[in-house]
Amino acid sequence: MREAEINRKTAETDIRLRLVLEGTGRADIFTGCGFLDHMLNLFACHGRFDLFVECKGDTQVDYHHSVEDIGIALGQAFSQCLGDKRGICRYGSVILPMDEALVLVALDISGRSYLGWEAEIPAQKVGDFDCELAEEFAAAFARSAGITLHIRKLAGRNSHHIIEAVFKALARAMAAACAVNPDMRDEIPSSKGIL
């Protein structure tokens, strides 16, 4: 079973995170930000990952440090779970509708970190969550997971739906890319022999 535990403590956050790739979609999420809890629950459910996250952050300032550091910890957990990436499918892409919103997520577990973000979110906030933090989460996640990640909004006016579609599509694309390819179980999916 591919699983990882990450403990990340800084002057701004104290995070405990556990990820099981071959899970059932079970989630126990406590970040101090209700909207982020909801998005991470959706991420676990739609990727069929088991995910436990507990974060004590400086939320009296804002949610920025918590959101970014959870993105870092989650990316580290995926990287740890995948090890040398032997046998994985490597690529994943999803076009996902959420009511009027339509989002494309495409990724490559390449070992090269990159975020292409073309997902303008109309509102500044959803509840007390700063919408710009969705991009911060994606950037931190891509960087620490070592993935090339493209996120594009194809349609949508409702900020909640756009962000929700991003998290669901990211989960499904990650699940596809992390899946074991039975024909390449003992191979690194690269002509270079390393990722």
C-alpha cells in the first residue's frame, strides 16, 4: 500500500498529514478554514484517496500560510508515496463540469515543477476564503510534488463552483497519473529511465 505521513512545523503552521493512495475516499480534515476543509474532503472523495489533515495555523492573520503549507505537505506526501515512480501511468487529465463552471486539469508527474494557471476567479472571496489562495495552493502542491500542472477555466461565473471543479479535477487527474500501469509495473515511465 502506498501511503505517507508528513509532519510540517513552521513559525506559522503546525501540520500533520496522512495520505493513502489506494484508499476509499475517507477524509478527516481540520484546517481552521471551513472552505478549505470542504475542498480537501472533495479532493479525497473524487480521487478515492484516504486523507487526514490537521493544521494549526495563524488564521487570526489570514488563511494564506495554512493554505500554502497544506499544499506543500500534500505534494510532499504524493512524492513520498510514489518513490521512484516505477510503474505509474504518469499523465492525467480531466475536463470537469460543475454546474455552469467547466475546468480542465492536465498534469505530468515529471519531477519538474511547473504551474500554468489560467483560471480567473470572478469574486475575491468565497465566504472568508480569499479566492486567490486556490492558485497559491496549486502552486505549492505542484512545486513540492514535482509535477507539471496546467489548470484552465473553460467556463464559469460562480467562484465557488470554479474552485470546487479545480479540486475535483485535480483529484481525478492525480488518481489517473498515480495509478499503476500493469504493463509497466517494473519500469520508470520515461525514455531517460528516471523521473
